[in-house]
Amino acid sequence: MKAQNEQRAGLLYGFGAYGMWGLVPLFWPLLMPAGAVEILAHRMTWSLAVVGLALLAVRRWGWIRELLRQPRKLGLTALAASVISVNWGLYIWSVNNGHVVESSLGYFINPLVSIAMGVLILGERLRRAQWVAVGLSFVAVLVLAVGYGRPPWISLVLACTFATYGLIKKKLNMGGLESLAAETAMLFLPALGYLLWLGAQGRSSFTSEGVGHALLLAATGLVTAIPLVFFGAAAIRVPLSTLGLLQYMAPVFQFGLGVLYFHEAMPPERWAGFSLVWAALALLTWDALRTARRSRARVEAAPVVAPAPAREPA
């Protein structure tokens, strides 16, 4: 009964995390006239404040000393911070400049880019269905490039930066709260310096657009941290395969908002490209579930070897 309650709670946390990530395109336009770089700088600054308070509450500080003693881990953390700042900044810019649908495509194709990186960087071997899925996604990008009159560079950069970020995080093997604290700490001084420079130039919307606008900019820390906390709570309660299925919630919501709320154009060639991506993801999901089911069946069918009886001392 307790295990069922934990799994139910994990599902609710997962729905909460991916639901918030899916609805976040509604938030970024509220921060205008702030530009994407100013919003990004506030997000970095206020995120550190939020995770700092969270770490203060749980009293987890030992990891800082350990991180500072490992130059390689410190370098990877700096690289992760740089990559995610590009991802965040481009995503904010794309939403506030009418590219919600194209940005959602980036998170649809992210699992496929991660698979491609696994082959090219880690030397992983793909099953036949995975090769077909990657091939479909490549054709989809070509179709969308024809439809847009250019490569869907927003989608590709978002997918590649987030997949790279995931790869770095895998090598870092740090907790979600700790890694976010380390990354935002590295980004804090450049972000704060940029905000102070904007203020000195008289170009800061934080001080010129009223208290409500300033509070919304400060809320970027909560918008960043709360879904990550929910995600961390879900990750320890539900199987990885379930989380893998839930991750499609966010781009589905973003795509729906782009088409139905922001009324972005979807000509036939874009529908064709998205349909190919969705077919690739459906194939990938089916293959992952089938593989997991076969692995579970093999484990259950394996004979149980009884331990050898202990020998009596001579």
C-alpha cells in the first residue's frame, strides 16, 4: 500500500513538473519589455537565491567542498552552466518572438538527438527500431527545412544543447538541487554584472516598469526551481520508463499553446514534418517498452541459484 501511495505521489510530481514546463510559454511574454538576455540574467540570479534557500532548509553543504576539490568535475559543471544558459536564453527569445511551435519541436526531437549522441560520442549500438526512428527524424528535419525556407535552427540548437546538457549531467552524477546550485553560482556574477550594467545605462526594465514587473522578474527563480524540485521528487518514486513517457507532456503543451493560443501558422509541410517526428517518437517509445518488458521477463525466468551450504569447520 505504501509503495502504491509513493508511486501515485511520484506521478503527481511528474505531471506537475512537466505540466509547468509545458505551460511556461505563457509566463515569458509577461516579462516584456525586458529582452531575452535581461530575462535570462534575472533567471540565473534569482534561481541561485531560491536554491540557496532550499539548501539552507535541508542543510546540505558538504558537496561544495567536495566539488571544489575535483577540477574535472568543476570544469564539467562550468560547461553544463554555459550550455544550459544558451538553451534557456534561446528558448525565452523564441517564445517572445513568435516561435513557440518551433521551440516545442526542439524538445520533441531531443530524445532522438540524445540517441544520436550516444552513437557518435559514447559508441553505443542501436537496435533496428532506433535506427528507423533516427532516420525518420532526419527526414522530418529536411521536410521542415523546406517548409520554413531554412533549417529549423531554433529546434536544432535547443535539442542539441539540452541533449549535451543531459550528457554532461550524466557524467557529473550530482543531485538535482546541488547541480542547479553549482551551475547558477557560476552564472551569478556575470548575470548580476550584466544587470548592474543595464541599470547604469538606464536600460533596466527591473527599475523602470513598476513593482509588479520587478516581482515577475524575481519570480523567474521560482519558475526555474519548482519544476526541478518536482522532477527530483518524481524521479525517486516512479520508474525511468514512466518518466520517459511523461517527458513528452511538455512539448505537447507547448505545441498546443503555439497553435491554439498564440495562433502560429501550421502549413501542410510543417504538419508533415511534425507527423514524422511524432511517428519516430512513437516507434522509439514502443521499442523502449518492448525492450524493458523482455528484460523483465528474462529476469523473472532466470533460475534461482540456492546458496551453497556453509562448511563445518574441521
